[in-house]
Amino acid sequence: MAGREAFELFGEAADLYHLRRPRYPVALFNRLAEFAELGDGDTVLEVGTGTGIATQELIRRGLLVTGLDPSPEMAAVAQVRLGQTGRLRVVTSSFEGWVPDRVDFAAVISAQAWHWVDPEVRYRKAAGVLAPGGWLALIWNRSTGGDAEVRAGLDAVYSRLAPELAGLPPGELDLDRREEIAASGLFQQPRLERFGFEVRYGARSYAELMATQSDHRRLPASRRRQLLAAIEEEIDSAGGSYRVTWESRLYLARRLGSPQAFP
């Protein structure tokens, strides 16, 4: 990516990221454990542990997690929150730069981070560290809408103060990842599971959520402060809260072939 690396963008807002990013539905992790047949004591690799939002759900199911994150700030939050469980080992590294110390993980899991991994590396390396029959599980939360009147007011704010972001949902592009997983030739036909939920935000909490988005963090600091203040003011003027609908997406694909080493 141009400019600052992703880990810098998120690292400087690590505590706010953990506070405001939406959680994932419990049903999603139940489905993941069911399909991938993951249970107590199974070892998984998490790519992009962040502050441990998804990691916590993995640990609750008895999994032993090796978590990778290139941001020291994000990794530190996860370590403080979850390291004492004895089920999380945090490695401060990108997936691309990480030297595997085992190639028999039951699953490679990535929540809200896979799009940051080099597309020339991600599927090949994931397949290379999985045990035969191991699973790839990719997770994203996507905003699917919100209160129409509040949204219209916010659109006007963006058009005025950040036109390059106007009309766009924040964060990762809205793509169906099944085709690219299948195109790697390393996994069985992937399946996509969807889980809907909603969150009602106060004016300050929604502005703080936007402050954790990579496209907002790329803005010059003065413009970002002005934009966030205007977002908060707009929601306050519309009654003080904003209901947002979300969809959690879970992609599941089983590794093909015999064991293979990653160079």
C-alpha cells in the first residue's frame, strides 16, 4: 500500500480499535468449529491477530493459537488480554515474513486481515503450513446499511470534507473471496456463510469507530479530526444515535493434496 504500512495505521489506534470494532457473532465460531472439526487442544494459526477480538473466541473453544501480527502495539494488547490463558502465543511478524516452526496446523484463520497479505503469498503459504485436510477460515465484518436519514446526513458530511470517501463503505473492498480461493488450486471448493447483526452507536462511539478505519487513518491528521468532529455533530443533531446493520462473512475451504513444505 502507498504511504504508511497497514500495521502502522492500526497500531497507532490499537486501544481504540479494540474498544470500537464490532465483535463477531458467536454462531460464526460455532459453525467454524463444526465444519473444521476443531476442538479442545487443536493448534491453529491466526493471521492478523490484532488486539485479539477473534482470538478470544478461538481460545474459548479450547484452541491453542499461534497469532501473527506485524504491529507491536496491536500484538501487545492481545498479549496483555489473552496471554495469561496459556493458549496464545503471539509473534510480532507479518505472515509473509514469518518463518514457520510447524506445518501441521489444523486451521489457518484470519479475521479482518487477509486482504492485507500479499496475494502472491497468502494461499500458497497457508496451504504449506496446514496439516493434510486442514482448513482455511477467512472472516470479515461488512457494514450493510444503517438508519437512512442519518446515513444521508453523513453522506453530505463526507461529500463536503472527504469526497474521496463519499459513498463508500469503510474498510476492505466488498468482494466475494470464493473465486480467488478456488483459483489458487490449493483448496476444495470454498463455502460462504453469512451472519447478520446490528449495533446502535452513539455519536462519539461511531466517530471513534471511523477513526479505526484504514481509509480514514490515511487522511492527514487535521482533515481526519475535522471529519470525525463533523460525523459526531451530525449524529448528535439527528437524535444522538445511529443504528448500523452488519454482516459477518465466513469463508471455509479445506486444503487439497499431500503435505508440502513452504520455502
